Amino acid sequence: EGNTVTVKGSLGTLSRLPILRYTQTLRFFENGAVETAMDVTVSEHILTYLPRFGLEFAIPDANANFSYFGHGPMESYQDLYFHAPVGLYESNAEAEYVHYVRPQEHGNHVDVRMLEIGKLRFESDDAFCCNVSAFSTEVIDQAEHTDELHSDDKTHLRIDYKVSGIGSASCGPELMEKYRLSERNITFGFTISPTGRK
């Protein structure tokens, strides 16, 4: 309707009740900007917290350069950010990769307000998490060893409402509740606008 598209959907797996239901509103403007807002309800039968919630974009440029205002320059998470002061940083997908023995989540930044990559700027009044990687979430999830990571010649950008902390009972105490993405109702939004650079 007008300049607005509304999407109602759910996320789940085959033959299972949905994990969550959402309404996403996209508003398009003449200057090329897009505002996106999501209202999310996590299903009552989900008894654990979510690892993350957000959107992933594939940028058609391998090892894209980007800049952001948030915690950096090292990776940071809800339970691991005091070593990473808030500032304006520049990086690229290759520099963001952390060589863990087993491929896994890496390169996240918390309390981000603005990110520019290519000719696009992502910003929000509310802090968000961002992650820029040479690998898609699916590739990282499926790889057991680093030699199984294969780039698709794109840069993968994740803009998240939140990412749960990385502490876990695998090598210490269970992740504290305050670092978990355990909200049942999530409201999340940001604006994508052209930078005006050629």
C-alpha cells in the first residue's frame, strides 16, 4: 500500500511448530532509503534462548571494506566487550575472520549505531549488532574444519537485534541469563540508505 510493503510470516523447521511469528514492514522512499521494522513473537513452546535474531545480506563483492560506529576493533559480544572501546572503525571481511580450531561464530560487534559497506549505510536509533564475514551462516554451520570453509565471492553482512553471549557450559559455567536473547517479544528496525558515493 503506497510506499509500504507488509510481510507476515513465521520461522520454523519441517513438521514442527513455528519457532516465531513476525510482521515485517518495509517503507521505500524516493531518495533510495528503505526503512525496515520487525515485530516478533517467540512461540511459547520454545524453552531455550535464541542464539541471535536479525537479517543476513549477501554483498556482491568479495572482501568488501566497511566502516562502523560501535565496539571494536576486535570482536565483541554481550558478555565480552570491555576490551573493545566504542569508536569509528574500518575493516574488511577477511580481517574480521577469527581462526578458531572449529569454524564458528566470529567477528561480531555490539552497540553499533551505523555501518557503511559499499554504497549503503545501515543505521538505527537503537544499538544493534553487526557481523561482516566472507562466509555465509550456512557454510560456517556445516564446516567441521577450516579447510571446509569455501567463499562464494560475496561478503555476508548480518544486522542483528541481538546476539546471545558466547559463554557456555562447554568450557565453564552456563551462559548467564542477562546475556541471553530470551525476550518473547522483539521490536527491531533500521534504515538502509545510499551513501551517495560513486
